[in-house]
Amino acid sequence: MGSCVEEEARRCGDGKKLRQRRPDVGEESSERHIHTERALAILSVTTINKLASKAMAAAGTELGWHGYCLLLALLAVCEVMAQQVCSRCPGDLRNGSEVASFCHSNPKLELKGRCCLRKQDGSEVIAGLDLWNCSLTHMDTELQNASTVVVLDLSENPLQNVSDSFFQGFVYLQYLALPLTLDCPGGNVSWENISVDTSERICSQQKDSCNNTAQLTLLCPENSLCTPDGPGMSQCLCAAGFHGYKCLREGSFPTIMFFGILSFVTATCSLLLWCTQRWKVKSS
Amino acid sequence: MKESFKGGHRTMARPSFSWRHAANRTFLSKYSHHHIAVFLLTFFSYALLHASRKTFSNVKVSLSSQWTSFPFNSSVFKVEPEEIWRSIHLFPNTATATLFLGLLDTIFLFSYAVGLFISGVIGDRLNMRWVLSFGMCSSALVMFVFGTVTEWLHFYNKIFYCTLWSMNGLLQSTCWPCVVAIMGNWFGKAGRGFIFGLWSACASVGNILGAFLASSVLLYGYEYSFLVTTSVQFAGGLIVVFGLLTSPKEVGFPEPAEEDENAGSEEDAHRPLIINSDSDEDEQNHSVEASDLVRQPQAIGFLQACCLPGVLLYSLAYACLKLVNYSFFFWLPFYLSNNFDWKEAEADQLSIWYDVGGIIGGTVQGLISDMLGKRAPVLTVSLVLAVGALYGYSRSPNNKPINAVIMTVTGFFIGGPSNIISSAISADLGRQDMIKDSSEALATVTGIVDGTGSIGAAVGQFLVSLIQDQLGWMWVFYFFILMTSLTVVFITPLLVREISALVQERRSRILAG
């Protein structure tokens, strides 16, 4: 568990570095680059939050005090970066919009700029985001930090060609308003309800891509289970008890016990043999 | 040891004792607890070495899985996330990874062979306890880096792997000449065939131990298989430093006598074990100690060792025989699962019977050669029968018990002689009368014999895969038969010499009495 948390923390840091170097990676950059960056960005926010609670539990025992502090600091950094998107466009939530009604419906949600935030595993993540009329021409990595969003409004933006994979990791998304130029991510089969009016296309109620009868679902390899990963997307995560590359590893090696027994046996044998065999050897 | 000799003497003084009983008693009491400790230490040193070698072949599937990305990789279905399924692509697919693993095997065998020629020479010049311990510990470290550290650091690099594996071959090669030489120092020619036959089971025991250790922790990841076997090997190296006596001289015992000439009849074969009179023994003891004080025996040169009678011929014979033997070691499970469609785990288990046959064959044939006093005739008979066994095995029906029986018989006739040449005969050659007391040659000679053999084995791995690919398995067996026959051809001059010596001995005995 300790190493797992460290790895996540590292990824978060990497993601930050990448972002600083290239503040907005557009469609024109290499696919591979986008892919890595996206993976890092998603991991930095969603996975770290998913892992946070487990990490907190394990931190005290396995990471030690310093590790615990470091983890908290990294979580805080990730959080701040994720919330930058809230102040990207001026103004607050639009009255009467779907995002506003969602955010006001639950008093636990905290309003901030064009976002509302919710508490998840001890940190704040974006739950609703209204980027209506925000002059967005493409989706950048900053927006991907909002992958925890439930209600998202992107309408009235000059967006062109947003690839489906942009929405990878948007597993909570239940309401998505898009300009008419864009189709619902994952296609019509990935949403229960799609409606079109004069200015926007609304995709609502995301389907579970692992139990979707309308499309071919991914068969996950051995030791892994299918998990939804955004509209029309799924991923194979290691089943409980398995970890590592290709989920090939199970459990953790009893290092202390093994080396304890081995050193004891070695010391005993050495001592025994020294006394019985080499005691009388004349040094030449 | 002193007491045991006296015991032997006492039995001589009592004529009422049955001869065989006395011989048995002296056979056992001849060996002190030092002998047992040396036997076990050298046995397990080499067994641990073979265990970590076996680890590599047992985790090959995990390794090739670790080095490749998930195969199911069309543009429509990509197994996500990339970190788990597609982040490592050292090789495009499993087939190329398997080829690379085969390459590593070949690299290992070649560097092992080269190392044997060198390390035998080193072993005779330095303290063999330190050489053996160094070989075990350093190769354990190299394998630890190969299998565990690279995985922990996620550092995968083909050239780095090849470098480490050739280093591993060189370092591992220091051990075999040393353990054979140490065994040769402690156990004299009388009874050597039997003792060494039993002792050379260490490789097979190591294989079984390695398979067990590696598979029991494989679920934690292949790196832990390496961690466990290399740690145990390292610990073994440490124990060797503390516990191993390289020669009886270290505790003031005489070295065992190499009684070669009067081992013609059954009675004579046992004679050196019981006729050490007190005066003889004292003289020997004295002389050894004296020579110890005066000068250390000079180590023999590499070329000089090659020119010792029998070394070259046995080396060539062993090259052919080890080729066949190692081909069985590497290819038998693959052949079984390929040819009979048996499951891989079943084939792995079944192939143990070949090892079992080899252990029994080595011991029984060693015992017979002890009683006969000559080894070449036993080897020749066994190898001629091996040709028949090979032919029979190539026509084995698709039936596991029958196959296992023929496999054991084949192991008996091929693994047996192979074990004898690599251990007992190497020791005989390194301690023969020509260089007795004048030089240290044991490790050098063992290195030459086993090194030539390993070259044969390395070439064989390549040839077997080639022949199997081009002509089919039947031709592989014909190739094995050819190689076994070639072994007989190389042994024939030695056979002729030993037979004529035997005949001459008989004749002189008849004339004398």
C-alpha cells in the first residue's frame, strides 16, 4: 500500500510538471503525448482521491509520519490545481442553469466561482462546473482536472472536434451540455437520454459501460475487473488482492519473516560448522 | 580419523572376522564427520547454484509477460489503463521475448564454458574455500540485480540483461571445479565412483529445490522467486566460508590414497581400505606434513593439464554426452507437451523421471566401476545401451507410465555416464599418478572437462531447436543417437587401454600365484 501511495503521489507531481511545461496541449500535439498527459492528469485527481482514504488508513502504519505529511501536501497541491478551472471564466454560476440548480439542491456543496465543490475522502473535488459562454476552442488538460464533475455545461463555446477520449475518467458525469457542433461522447449508446434544443445538446444519465447491452463490452484479462471509465469507456483494474503490471502479483512478500528465518538458519549453521569443522584448522 | 584407521587395523588382527563385514565396517568408519560435512556442504553448494539456475527457466513465462504489453491491442478495444496493461514494451510480442530468453540461455552456457576453463586454473592456485564462496555470493548478487533490482527500479534493458547474464555464467563457473576438487581431495579413488555417483545427484536435487522455491513465491511476483533463491545461495556462500574444509590436510589428515594399480579384483578393490598398517599411515602422515612445511604443491598449467592422459578424450566425449544430457534438461518438457499434447505442468513433473534415472544410473554405475577398478568399460556398455534406449524413447507410445519408464531407463544410461564423467572421472584424471604429490591439477582438469562439455551443450541448444524446426523431433533423436555413438568413439581408445591393463593384471596375477 505504501508504495502504491507513493506512486500516485509521484504521478501527481509528474502531471504538474508536464502542465507547467505546456500549459495548453492542443489537439495538434502527438497522440502519445496527450495520452500520457491525460492518464497522468486523471490519475492525479480521480485516482488519488479514490486512493486517499485507503492511503490515510495505511499512511500511519506504513508511510511513517514524514510520508503522511508529504502525502497531505501533495493532495493539497493536486486539489488547488484542480480548482483553477473554477476561476477560468469570470462570473459565478448562472441562475436557472442546470449546474446552478444541481449545486443549490444540496447544501453540502460549496460554491466557488463557476464550480461547486463537494467533499470526497477528506478533500474537495469539483461536482458541478458551468463553462457556459467561456470562449473555449479546445479542451485542455486543466479541464481534465474536473473529471469528478457530475454536472457539466460546455454550451455556447466555439468547440470543435473534442475526441471521446477527452472524457476518459469522467465516471460521475450525469449531465453534459454541449454546443450543437459536438456529439455526445461515447455515442448515443452511452447515454440514457439525449436531447437537442436550439443552442445546445444535452447528454444525460451516463450508462455503465461495463454492463451495457447495446455495445460490446470489454472482456478484462485474468485477475482484473471491468470498471467504468467515462462515457462509453471502461478500464480493467486489478481485482482485489492483485496488483502490479498486468495484475500478475498477489499479496505481499513476507520480507521480514523470510530474512529473519534465513539469517537465523545461516548463523546457526555457520556457528555449528565453524565449531565442528574449522576450529582446529592451523592457519598456514 | 586416527581412530578409524586403528579400527581398520584391529579388524586385520582378528582373522575370525568375516572379510566382508570388516570391509563394510571400515568403509563406513573410514569416513569421519569431516567427510560428511564436506559431502553435504559441497552437495548443497552446487545444488543451490542449480536451484537459482532453475529459477530462471521456471519464471520464463512471467518474465516474457512482464517484458511485453498486453497482446489484445486493436484500435477499437484498448485495455486501459495504460499503466497496468501497456506501459512496458521491451518486446513487441511473447514470441520475440521467448527468443530473447533462449538467447540468454545460450549466452549463459557459453560464458559458463569459457569461465570453466579459467576458473579451474584459478581454483588450483587460490584457496578453494574462498573461490567457491566468492563464486556463490557474487553470482547470487548478479542474479539478484538481474531478477529483482531491475524489476524494483522498473529498468528493463536488453543489453543490461545480456551483460548480467554473461557475468553470471562466468561467476557460476567458479563453483563446479572447486566442489569437485574438494570432493576429490577428501574421497580417494576407492569408492569414488559410488560416492561421486551419489554426490552428482546435487544438480538434480538443486533443480527440484529450485522449482519448489521459485514456484512457492511466484505469486508475489517473479522478482521474489529470484530474491528467495539468490538469498539462499548467498547464505550458502557464507556458510561455506565458515564451515568448509577444502582438504584433509587442513585438519592434519593425510590425503586419500590414489590406489590405481591393485584394484583389479574385487578383493583388491577393497584392499586399500583396510591394509593401511600403522607404520604406513604414520609415514604418509609425516610425509604430507613435511611436504606441507617444505613447499606447497605447484599448480599445473592449463596446457599441461590438457596433455594429461585421458583429459582430452574424456573432454570430447563429455562434450557430445553433455549435449544430449542438457538437451533433455532443456527440451524434454517442451517435447512432451508438444508431441503428446500433455499439459505443461504434467510434462514438467514427468520430466523429473529423467533426473531420477540419472541419479540411480550415476550411483549404480559408479559402484560397478569401483568394484571393477576401471570406469571406461562401464561407460561404454552404458552408452551402447543408451543408443537402444534413445531409439526406444523416440518410439514411446502416448502413455504416461510407459513413457516415464523408458525415460527413467534413458536417464539411467545417459545421465549416469554423464554424471560419472563430470565428477568421478574428472577427479580421477586430476589426481592421477603422473602428477601425484607434485602439483594441484584437480580443479583445472575438472574445468577443462566440464568446460568442453558446456560448449557442447551450448552448441546443442542451438542445433536441437534448428533440427526440430527444420526436420522434426524424430531427427532430433537420430541426432542424439549420433552424439551418443560419437561419445563411445571418443571413449574407445581409453577402453582399449583399460581393458589391456586389466588383462595384463590378470595374467601377472595368474603367473604370480
